[in-house]
Amino acid sequence: MPQPNLSDELSALDAYATKAMAERARNTPGTINLAFGEPAFGPPATSKAAIEANDLNWAAFIASSKRYEKSRGMPELRESVASYYARRHGMKVDPEREVLITHGGVEAITLAVLATTNQTSAIAVTDPSYMLYSRAIKALGRTLKVISRPADQAHEYVGALPNAAQTLSQVSSFIVNSPENPSGYVLSGEDLDAIAEASAKHDCWIIHDEVYDSMAFGRKHTPARLWSGLEDRTLMINSFSKKYGVPGLRTGWLCGPANAIDLAAKLHDFIYLGVNIMSERIGMRMLSDTSADPWMDDMSDMLGRRAQQLMEALPNTKGFSWPRRPMGAMFAFPNVADFARKIPDRFAESGQGSGHKVANYLMEEHRLATIPGGVYGPESQDHLRMILCSEQSTFDRALGVFARLP
């Protein structure tokens, strides 16, 4: 007998492009992988002794695996989250009422979307934006609205939001990523003023994904809830994956007003039940390790140096332009339209932009894996995303390839 139908909506979603490209890179011997954002650095060595002594033993395993975690997560970890914001940003957070521990930043995104919208609601993202947002919004049955965010501006949201008034009037939430994947853009104070004004005017929530908060090398990072007018209108998403270089830990958090966290905690119980307690314990050791703070700052400086090296290795004379110079996160996002004109048309794909053509060329001719910019929005099709967080030897090999480009 034929099978019943599967979900049409989910079937229509495209594949997770960065994972697909990373898998292709892993399966192709000798590939230089600048595609998938798995930090080669971390975790901080200063946390190793405490993790080994307290969390990687039989007693810790039994204590962690023989029960479900509390709805809001480990109290000690929530207290560490509050302490982290206090010492890094001078920001006061109530660990009991304003923090929820989640199964990575991805769960935090899901909960933030569901807690701030109804089934008929619309949610705004910008172009460019992290590809997961649009797919998650569609998978959750919400309506996606896209706001154009032109480059070549010091304060991109100041320039974009006045032209997006009609879109913002239709949405319940607006997802903002800063420091940003894929472009490395970091919100300015002027941007935060514009976001606060738009949130109040259109009565919408701001969902600030700040998982790259420790990686701001070109402009200071500010958690949105710290900004005047956004304290009670913002949910912030964070995780251990990037800042500590442990994406497999799958532990993050959601921080926001108490009533929103109450609702998110209820959803967390329904959908996920609980998080991994051993991962929580390890995360708590790292987050409470104040000696790891200078290490995080060093990693941020390293990413900034690599961004500068890439911009120097890929200048206008080679056909690369930098309308968005990386300010943070661990990505570079050049415009490659001029370079695409130099390479054979056999690398082009019908209906795709220059980013796809150049990504195909780099992979097929040089075994260098990158991500086409169109993954992050239609207006970004002439861009290419490259990671800055690879092993040093991998990054050096990539620089060698770029030096040989015509």
C-alpha cells in the first residue's frame, strides 16, 4: 500500500547548505575547509582541571544521567550566566526569573519564536541573515518577512529600518544577529537606537542572537537588553558553542523578561523536557572560569587579525570587494561579482548568483570549500562566506590558494 503523505511544508525546505558543503569537504581528500563554523580553538585550557576533577568521573555521570533536569536548567549554571553578564557587560540579570538553559542556541531560537508569536504571526529577518532563521520560521508555521539591509553604511540598521516601516508593522518579532553570521557586522549604538524606536513604534519583540558576543574586534558588542528602551522588549540568545569552541556540547541559554522566560520554560517542558546535565556541568565550569575571559579576548583578536589577512589577500585588484568589512564573529563575506567574471562560465549555476559560481570554482579547481552568499538571502548572491576559525595550517593553505588566484 502507498504511504500516507509527509509534510509538504518541510519537504519544500532546502537542505542545510553549510552542513552539506562541509560534508562534501570532509569526503574530498585534501580539501581546505573554510565552509563550516566549527571553531578549531577551545575549550580554554584553564577550565580543564576543574572539568576533569568534577565532571568527567563515574559519580558525576550517575548523578547527571539518573534524573531529568529542572525546567529552567541547573541553578548554578543560571547563576554563572548572570555573573558572566555582570563581569563582561556590567549588566544585571536575575538568574531565577530571567534565564532559561536550552539545548543549544538553536532551541533558544525556537522557543523565542514560539513565545513571541502566534500561528498567524509574521517574523522579520534581514538580508543577509543566518540561514537557520528563515528555515526555522517556516518550519514552525510562521510567516517570514525580509528587510533589505544595504551595505556600505556605518550604521546599517539606521539606514534600513525607516524603509521597512510597512514590514515591521506586520510582524510580532524581529530577529537581529550581532555580531553577525555571515557578514561579521556588529550593531552600533545608533543601530540600537533605531531598533529600540522601531520596536516601540510597531510593538514588536526583538530577538537578539548574540552567540558571537565575545568575538567583537572591530566594534564593541552590546547586549540588546542593556540598551535603553529594549530591556523589556528583548529576548537574548547565547550558547557555549562558539565562544568556547565546543559546538558538540549543545548547551545554550535564553535571557529575557520574566514573563517571556516563564512561557519559554513551559514550552521547553513540552518540546524538549530537559537538557543534558553533564553538558550543563561542563558549561558551568567554563562560564564561571574568570581566567578564561582573557583567553576569549585573545581568540577575538586572532579572528580580527585573520579577517585583516583575508582582506589583504583578496583585494579589489583580484575582483573581491569588501562592502562589509568584518567587525566581529568568525566569518568574512566579500563580494565576488568581479572575480566571477574572470572565471569560466561552466562553474555557474542557472538562477544562482556570483557566489555560487565562485564557490564551485574554488572547490573544483582548488579544493577550497566555502559557502555561497545566496544561502543567507537573495540580495547576498554575489557574496561568499568563509570561516576565520579553522586550524592555522588550514587557514595558511587557504591564503596560499588566494595568492595564486588570477
